[in-house]
Amino acid sequence: MQMAAAARPESATRRSRVKGQSRLMSERILESLLVLSGLVSVLTTAGILYVLAWETVQFFSEVSLIEFLTGLEWTPLFADARFGILPLLMGTMLTSGIALVVAVPFGLMAAIYLSEFAPSKLRRVLKPALEMLAGVPTIVYGYFALVFLTPLLQSVVPGLSGFNALSAGIVMGIMITPMISSLSEDALSAVSNNLREAAYGLGSTKLSAIFRVVVPAATSGVVASIILALSRAVGETMIVAIAAGQQPRFTLDPRVPIETMTTYIVQISMGDVPAGTLEYRTIFAVGSTLFLMTFAMNVLSQRLARRFRER
Amino acid sequence: MPRSNLDIHRKKGGSSYVLREKLFVAACLVAVFLPLLLLLTLFGKLLADGLPRLSWEFLTSFPSRRAAEAGILPAAVGTLYLIVLTALLALPTGVGAAIYLEEYGKKSRLAALIEINIANLAGVPSIIYGLLGLGLFVRTLGLGRSLLAGAATLALLVLPVVVVSTREALRTVPLSTREACLALGATRWQTIRQVVLPQALPGVMTGSILAVSRAMGETAPLVVVGALAYVPFLPDGVFAQFGALPIQIFNWVSRPQPAFLVNAAAGIVVLLVMMLVLNAAAILVRDRLQAKHGRAS
């Protein structure tokens, strides 16, 4: 630009220099606007931490941390209020555990099929089709669990209540299956073909090459996908809020109504509890617990995933 | 590659192996197709339950205590307001952040911080965003249980999706294009505005529409922010209280009477059709833009 300006008559040069300066100014302004929009995400994290910490600290000024972490009763709305989070934690673990029991075999087998057996044309259709499962709004899955799966299971499982962890967990498992299949498939496909060929060269069959060489080589990626799926199940809200019930219960029985941490937050939010009360703060204390759990799982998953990508 | 390997085993009398492999592949196929079959069952069940209930009255009526007279008008209007506002808030911010990360900040510490941060935000459960919205927008900023508070919450929720998809789209523009433009004397911003962004536009648009469609189906954060389950009026501005389609569906699903479950199914059909329209639009826009771009070059 400067070279072009030098060839012009004097006045034009000055004009274009002035123009250039104002252009420089607007470039600077634009650049700082871009930085600002990047900072919005940092501010979001700061906001989440601040809101959760602020209300949680106030919650723990009234309730002891020991009671919160070890109490077996969660009855914050009763006259005799108890604040032991273990029943909610157990509800979350139960539904997420059932979801994993469904999603891990399905997701892994699907991943192995897509990466080792499926013709590439079929894979290009099947992978997005499976990913569609994760795009369906969770409220739709909740409806499915309550209206379709629970009545179906009731004819097979004796004593299954209308709200239960089993049905919600199974449907949640279907929802998170594509997370495991997609990410595990990436990890399996990333395993170098040299390894497969070396296994064949040593006389191994296709199945033993898959299970003794390919899957072990992709372990960190596969485990990362499972942890990520678990984190998603732990934070999942609508399926359990609709189909698993609202009764905090310290039990491993999948047939009875339970309550997860997320359902409790929904239950209180629907009830229009006034701000500043202890009841209002319970949802932030439960939210903090949920946030810490999912955050730990996400970080772990990212570490593992990075390891397989570096390789 | 596997064929020759199999032959060896067949010669060795490994027909039991062949059978085992066939069984394994069959099991894999079940694992792939059973979830898809369940999804089809789900859609079939929804259509069977909900379609007979769908009518012009259902779309244009206000909610009611009587299931047969209840409609989704305020909820659907609320959802439309929400996604427009969410798009207005999330798209400029998300695209801006992506441009900063891809075109400016490449190796700076700030960019690295933002990047890690976005990766972590993508894994935060949506209900936590609801708590953020409740604490920040509804209480601290005093927006109340308004459309704006709901949309701002959803915007923060889908921001990582917009940033990630925009970055991918920007990355598809070859470096040589940028260099050619800079060599012709264009400034950095001119290069981005007039050369890079137009080329990346199909990807940016698709990602943005998908993000908005995700926002449309979100229920949990809106429940926490305080969307109304019973809305007998249409929202009259961004500070109005509001309902939303997923909230209405949740309300109906939570009632014991079967007639309301039918309403819920019909509501879900409407919600899914709206999402389908958005996704089809995303594909259409992408193809249109790609075709236009192809002709230009």
C-alpha cells in the first residue's frame, strides 16, 4: 500500500496516509472486539464458578459439610430438614451406571464394526445416522422412557414401578451410545495399519488382531470416550426428571422411583422457591457437586484423548 | 487384506473361526442397528400418538386445563422468540471468538486460555448453565424470568458449538488464499472480511443453524431460569415472561391423565418438525452457497 501511495502526487499521498491511519484505528477496534468475544467464554466460566461458589458458601454456613457428604437422608423441604446428598448421588450413579451397561457394549461393538468391518460407503451413512441419536432433544427420550419403555418393561420385570431408574437408564444408554461409538471409532481408525499387518504377518486371525492389537492400542481413546459419555449421563436431566421419579432414596434397586441430582434441581426450580432461602441455595450446592464431578471426568477424558492423538 | 488371511485359516481347517467371525460381525450389526431401530420405533410411536391430535386449533390455541382444548400457541411463539434472540446473541460472539482464535491469536497465551476454556465449557451439563442464568441474568443483572434471560442463557450454552464449527470452517480456507490477498496490499481485516469469511460462510452457516436447533430442544436450563409452564398470553417484548415448547411438553408429560400425554406427543411432533426444518435449511443454505462459490471461482 505504501509503495502505491509513493507513486501518487503529494496531496493524494497525504490523503491516503490519513485514510490508512483511520483504517489502522478501525482494525485495532475490530481486533479488540474479536478478543472481547473470545473473552465471553472465559467470563462464562468465571460466571459459573462465581454463582455456584457464592451460593454454596452461604449454604455451608448453615449446613455442615460433613452432614452434606455423609448424610443418608435428603429432605430439605420437610419441617425436619436433612441435607445428606448421598441419596441423590446414588440416584445419579444408578441411572448413569445402567446407561453405561447399555452404551459400552453397544458403542464399542458399533465402533469396531465401523472401523474394522464396514465398507467405507456404509460407514459414511451409518456414522451420521448414529450421531442423530445424540441430537434428539432429551425431553423426547424422556417421553419414550415413560410412555413406551416402562410399560413394556413392566410386563417383563415384576414389581417395576411407573417411575424407575431402569427405564430411564436404558434410554439414557441409547442416547450416549453414539458418543462412545463415534469417539472410539476415531481412536480405532487412528491405529496404524502397520500394526494390523504385523499381527496378520504373525499369523493372527482378524478377530485376534482386533482384540489383541487394535483395541489395546486404542485403549486411551476408548476409555476417554466412555468417561465422556459417563459425564454426559451424570449431567443429563430431562430423561431422569420425567421417567425416574422424584423420591430421593439411598438404594440400588432399579425398579423403584429415585431422584437424581439434576432432577432435584428441576423439582425445586418448578416450585418457585424464593431467592435467598436455604431451599434456594440447596440447588446451587447440588449444582456445585454436579459441576465438580463432570469437570473432573471431562478433564480426565481430555487427557486420555490427547494421549491417543499424540501417538 | 483380511481375505487372504481368512483363506489360510480355512485351509488349516479353521471353519470354526470363520463361523466365529461371522457371529461377531452379526453381533456388531445388531449393536449398530438396534439403537437405530429404537429411534425409528420412537418416531413411529410419536407419530401414532401425536398425529391424530395435531390440528390447526392445537397450533393456535392457548393452554387449557382441559386437554382436548389445550394448544401450543404461546409456547411455540416463545420458542421462536427464544431462538431468534439466542442466534442474535450467540452468532456474532461465537464467530468473533473463532476468528480471533484462528486468524489473530494463533500462538498467544490468551488464545490458549480461551481454547482450553471452550473445550471445558462444551462438557458442562446444560442444567449448570441454567443455574448460571438464574444467578447471573435473572438475579444479579435483574432481567427477571424474561425472554432475554432465557435467550442469554441458551446463547452461552451453544457458544462452544458455534466457535468450534466456525473454526473448522475457517480452517478449510487455504493459507495461500490469505497470503495472496495480503500480498495484494489488503489489511488483515480486509482479508478476513472479503476473502476468508465468504469462503468459509457455508460451514459457518451450517454450524450456526445446528447450534440454534440444539438451543431449540433444550429444556433443563429454561426450567431453572424460570420459563413458565402455563402461559395464557403471548410475550410482548424481550423483558416479558415466556413459555417454550419443550417446557410445555414437559408440563404435559408430568401430568397423570393420558389425554395430556397425547398432547405431549403432538407437541413433540411439532418440535421435531421445527428442528427438521432448521436442519434442512442448513443443508440447503450450504449447498446454495457452495454452488454460488463454485460458479464465482
